[in-house]
Amino acid sequence: MGHVRVVMIAFVLMAGPVLAQNAASSADGERYSLGIGYAGSVVETDGVRDGDERVVLGGWGMRLLFGLKGPWALQARYLEVEDDLQGGEFALDEIGLHAVYAMHRSRAGRFRAHAKLGLAWTAFEESIPLVGFFSDEELGTAVGLGFEYGLPRYAFFADFNATFVNIQLAPGYKETFTVANAITGIAFRF
């Protein structure tokens, strides 16, 4: 799963200067928001599994929201969650790109709410004692909501996402995973 981290870091390093330049030339002074925070997830499968629908806390995530024209924006998002699962281990990495529509923005800019739709690349690993190791990566559809509240340059944010992806647990056997996750933290607005 290390390659997902490399891709996200490369994205931030390459896109950051371009986004900062666009932010400086914008009329309202705010073109993008970079948020970093604590993450958690719930994975639901179409088959009965031990640990299914269990809340897993203990990860981190980041999201970059880049404002386009009018109420539209693009969001790049990365999430990493790991946990011990009854003697085994569970790991989930997700990187996504979403089209975002601003549903509400207060006049002072303190509160913002948006809906989003996009794609997410999900990498899943699980080791279960006496059963084995499962690992797969797939592209799936994602929907979600996000909120920001705070000062013009700094804000608290909460970003919720649901990804629908088919994961291959064994050769010829796929399960549909619904990965619901959230990132909460501090957003820096530029």
C-alpha cells in the first residue's frame, strides 16, 4: 500500500504550487482548502464476515478542495486506516477524485456545505489467523458530504464518504464492499 502514499505525496508536491498561484490570483482570495485530520471507517460486505460493520478508528486523512467556477469544485482525498482484528490486521487505503457542488455557503464564509460524486481507488488488506491473507485494489464509485466551519483562513472540517467497490478475496470470489469513512480535522483555506 506504500505506492498509494507516494501518489498522494507526489500530487500534493506537484499540484500545490499551481494551486497556490491560482489562489493568489483569485478575486475572493480563497481558491482551495487543504484539510488534514483524524480518520475512521466502517466496512460492510455482502457476505457474512467476522468484523463486518465494525467501526475502525485510528487512521489519518487529507483532502484538497480546489474551487472552480461558481459553486463547483474538485476534491482530491486520501485516507489510511489500520486496526488489529482479533489477532489479525486490517488495513484500508483510499485515494479519490470527486466533483463537488457547494450546497450552502454563508455570507461571511464561516460555514460551507457541499455534496460530491466521484471515483475512489481502494486498497484493502486483511490477515486472519488460521485463515490467511487477503489483499486487493479496485476502483469504485464514491458519494459524500462535507462541511467546514471557522474563520476565513482556518476552519474545522468533516468530510464523509461512501465508496462502493468489488474486492476479490480469493481467485474467482469477489465481494461488494461498502466503505463508509470520515475525516475530521483542521482545514487551511487559501
